[in-house]
Amino acid sequence: KNSLAISNTGIDAPLDPSRIFRRFYKNPRQNENNGLGLSIIKQICDTTALNIRYEFESGLHHFTIGW
């Protein structure tokens, strides 16, 4: 209730939660960066008073937007 959760696969390791929402964040274990998508979502959440949370569990990356 009052949240939207999105989970996906990716590298089998957690991303750095303190840096994941920065533009072009790159995990040292992969060759590609995350681009602009997560930083745009973070800006939308900040502007609209939503909160976004990242967790890594059971090989899945979980993003939850709450209001």
C-alpha cells in the first residue's frame, strides 16, 4: 500500500546505495554505467515529495517508490 515496487536482475552483487542515483554511476564490477534513468527518477521523487529506496536481495535489485 502506498508504494510501487520494481525488481530486476543484473549483476549478482549489490550496487552502492549512496551512489546509485548519481548520473552515470558505474559499478566497478561491470563495464557499463547506469546512464541517466535512475538519476532522473530520483529527481522526480525529490521534486514530488516521494521517496525511493534501493535494496539487493536474493540476486534481485529492488527499487521501491513510496508516498
